[in-house]
Amino acid sequence: MALLQSNKYRAEIDGLRAVAVALVVLFHLGLGFSGGYVGVDIFFVISGYLITRIILEKQSNNTWSFPHFWYRRFMRLAPALTGMVLAVLIAGYFLLLPGDYKNVAEAAIAQFFMVANVYVWQTTGYFDGPSGIRPLLHGWSLAVEEQFYLIYPIFIVLLARLSQRIVVAGMLMVAAVSLLMSEYGAQHHPVVTFLLLPTRAWELLLGGLLVKFPKPNTNFAKIFPFLGYVGLAAIFLASIFFSEQTQFPGFSALVPCLGAAAIILSTSIKTSGVRRLLSWSPLVFVGQISYSIYLWHWPIIAFWSYHNLGTVPDVWTAAQLLVLTMCCGYLSWIFFEQPFRIKPSSESLSPSLKPTTRLLGMVASCVSIAVSIIYYNGFESRLSPVARSVNEAGISKILARNPNTAKRGKFPRYGSTGNNKETIDFIVWGDSHALQLDSLIGEMARGTGKQGVIAAMPGTVPAIGVWRTWRKDYEREWNENVIQWIEKKDIKDVILVCFWSQRIGAMPVVNSRYLVSGPNIDSKTSDQAARALAEGLEKTIKRLADDGRNVWVVGQMPFTSGDPKREWLMNEYFGSPSTTDKTSQPYLVAKRNVDHLLDSLNAPFKKLDSDVQVFKEKEAIPLVIDGTCLWFDKDHLSVDGANLVLAELLSPVKEALLVQTADRRSHPYALHVIEQ
């Protein structure tokens, strides 16, 4: 085994960096390249290659030092990162609402503690805002590399003490396990798999294995130059044909990663045409400042998107944002990267005191500012009293985490049944929209002296034999566990709540990812989804009713468009152009479609009509009424909003529960439902 090359500068790798950063930036600007996010994977392969080369070469000449390695990494990455974070924190005071400003401050602290990817994972919940309003979101990839730099050198150095063969065997074994975890995770746990090191490590290790690749013999060397063209083709095919719907990373990430590896191998041969192409001076220059470009591109896009309510920039605007990104990247390279960079030739193990002190002072300043922002709740005092009230409009977030929650019956409980606390009188079973009823459920439980629970799983239809294809096993297990628990506890009243229109595509914009399928229906269209839902609901209701249970189905829940709460606040605080009221037509059309589906069911249930009079009386859906914000987001009412516009929704159930208390046998079911 021999090192691929000596530790000398390879301009073509900077050229490959330029390709990677260009794909990422163009993808985020919406300028083609639907799979441009693979640029991050290319960066991972390059980083793995370069870091492994540094470690092994320093070991071979007995100059290796863990502190020196980590210090150099810190001085390489921290200056430009700190400058960008500081700029975002300062700009955020003027450009962000308090809640979003506080979130940015939390992300900044996570970034400096090298856990930005974990922070994104933990805060990417069902009710979190879109990624376009998180200016530090892109820091997740830096955290992956930083964590790798902490662990990987120890792994390599320990194995190298045994033999070089064991180094290669160890890298191959860990990479294989990581890749298999990545494939499994991409199918079952896509968010955590995308963000965390264990499922990304194989990409960096792939780059590291290139260093141990044997020098080609004469015959094999002849095909090496062509590998580069194959690699370029793989990268560009992935960037064009992959999309946000592609299962990723997993095996799909092999395409761009192997492409990058092929290019690095190919360009080790001086006669490689790809080497000459990637060594073109403009590409090399972009590659040299690619780190700063990457750091700055996302905050610039995010701030623009934030003040344009998440719209995609047109070509002219995107071009302007691109120019601004390049300018900021260049200035960052000049004023933050270059002054702190340690020359590769420097072997001094002693840190330079002056630049280190300056850098630590910058980091401390950023952390102090971030802590202040969090302490003062994003400087909420900037808002008027009415705006502050709207800003605080929230929703219960007591969503179930996994199917085992239902198996164990670990549901939030409402009310009390005196000494017999094991008795559950009613259950609200639904998706996240059931949480809008949190306050109303509590009021109903207290008013009737009954005890109930809420079983809410995001995006999951409360029916057996119905699921979204990409979460089939998860949702099927959850629903089966819930209905078995209902039967075990002999719960008499079951209330089903769901955002029905989204599950059958009865929405202005239909995303097939949301459509439900069934055992014999793999839904691609709205009609197929409606049929699958109808079959699942009939099966569920009949199973419940056959055991003498009362089944209530809440009709279509209200929805609007955009991000109503944020739009109102943006208009109030920044004077941003936005529509304060939305047309009610999409909601009314969706409601008619859902009503038609529910009315066609051949099963015994009572419908709770979620018709909202205020939406019928006006052509527009109001966002705020008398200082009360109706909405948490575009299709979830806030707690106060639900109390205001859905106040009578559960009245029929409440009456039925009261009748049961008086005489359960004589009055097993209350018929005071809203007429359809």
C-alpha cells in the first residue's frame, strides 16, 4: 500500500470544491439542480481524503500531535464561522421577530459547541417553522465534520500502531456499518439520518480510504483519466435527477460520493483531462473561498426568504443574491480566513498567541450576545402589546413520539373519575389537529366529571388499514396499538379528528407524499386516496361500534394559506407587504369534499360539524379577531382561536356524556348533533 500523493497542494481539489459549493448555492436559490444538495456530500468526501492524508503523513514523519491537529482545525474553521454568526446575530435584531431571533441565538450556541446538527434534529419538530427562516440551519454539516475531526484521528492513530492493513480494514468495516445504518435510517428515520455523524461517517471514510488506495499499475493507470469523466457525470446526474423526494442519504448518496472519489483518484494522474479542467484558475479561486461562500449563502437567502414570506426568488433576484453571496464570501476569506490561517508548512506546536486570543474573544462575544438574546426572549419588548399577544399564540404540543406510546397507554389525561382513576370514558384519537381541541377537551372533562385521553400522532389518520406509504409500518403499528388499547380499556366514546382534506388531496396544492393508501390501494391520485380513506374509516368505525362504542367523527378542520401568524406580525412590525385576511374558498371547497366522503360511509357514527360561522359569513378568513390570533400556522388554530371559533364543536359529546351519567342504559347515545 502506498500514499496516493505526497502532501502537496492539489489545485484540482479546490476546483472540485467549487463544483460542490456551486451545486449547493444554486439549489438553494432555486436555479435548477433539484439535487444540488449533493454538494455537501462531495465536501464530506474531500474532507475525509484531506484529513486522512494529513494524519498519516504526519505520523509517517513523526510530527503528529493531537493538540496541534485540533488547534489547526479550530483556526481553520472558527474565524469565518464566528464572523458569519456575529453578523447574523446583529442583523437578526433588525430583521427577525423575537421568537425567531431567540431560535437563532440558540442555534449559534449549538454551533460553537459543535452540536448544531443535534440542535437541528431536536428542533425539527412537527410544529417548527420552515427551514427558510433559520439562518444558521446550514451549520449542521459543519458540526458533522467537527465531530468527525474529534473522533477520527484517535481511531486512525490507535489502529496505525497495529498495522496499516488494520487501518484499512477498520475504515472499511466502520464505513460499511455506517452506510447500512444510513440506508435503513433514510427509509425509517430520514431527519436524524440526514443530520447525524453515524449515518454520514461513511462518506468521510470513503474519502479517507482513497489515501490508502494502491498506486495503479501500468494497465490500470490507462483507465484512470476516464474515471474523472465518469465521476463528473455521476455528480451532475445526481444533481439534476435527485430531488427533495429522493430517499437520502443511504445508497442514493453513493452516486455523488463515488463520483467525487473517482474524480480525486483520476486527478492524481497528471495526464487527466478532468484534472486540467478542475485546475482552471477561476474554478480554483472559487474553491479557495468556497468555505466562506458556503457560510454566507444560506443566511443571505434565509433573510431574503423571511421578508418575502417564503417565496422562491425569480431569476433576477436570485442572481443578485448570488452576487451578494460571492462578495460576502470573498470579504470573509480576506478578513477572517486569511489572517488566522496557519501555513501548511508550519510545524510549530505552539499556538500563536495574538490571533488565538483575538479569535477566542470573538467567540466569547458571540456566545455572550446569544445568551442575552435568549435571556430577553428575543428582545420581545420590541413588539406592541397586541403584537406580543399574537406572537404568544400557541398550540398544545403533546404529540406521541412512537407507536409504543399507544401500547403502553401513555396518553395525556383530562378530568377525573374520583377514586376509579383507571376508568377512561372517552378518547380523542387523531393527528396533530386533535391538539387544537386541547382546552375544549379539558373543559368537557371537567364539566361532565368524566376522564378522557388524547392520542395524537402527527400526520397519521386515526383509522386501521390506512397509512402514508413512506410511513406505512410506523402508522399501521400506531393505529393498531391505539384501537387495541381502546378495546382493552373498554372506552365507550371515541372521537376521531384528522386533517382529512390533506390525506385525500382535496387541497389547492396536492402533494402525493400526504396521500393515504390502503392494503389494496397504492394511492397516486386524490380519488384513490379518498377510496382508501373511506375503506379504512368504515372498517375502523364498524370494529368500534360492534363492541357498543359511540363513534364521533369531527369534520374538516379550518385552514388558510401561507404562515398567517408570522405574516400578521411581519406586517405589524416590519410593514412587510402581506394579506392580513385570506380567501375562504379553498377551505369551503375542501369541506364540501370531506363532507361528501363522510356522508357516503356505510358505518354507524355521528359527525361533529366543524363548520365555522365566521368563515362562512365573510369572503376572507380573518387572522386576528379583537386581538386574538386565530392561527398557530396555516392549518392549525391556536388554543385561543379554537376556543373562539370551535367553542360548540364538542357540545354534542358533552351532552351525551352527561346523559350517560344520568342513565347509561336508557340513553346510550346522545343524538343532539349538528345536522348535516
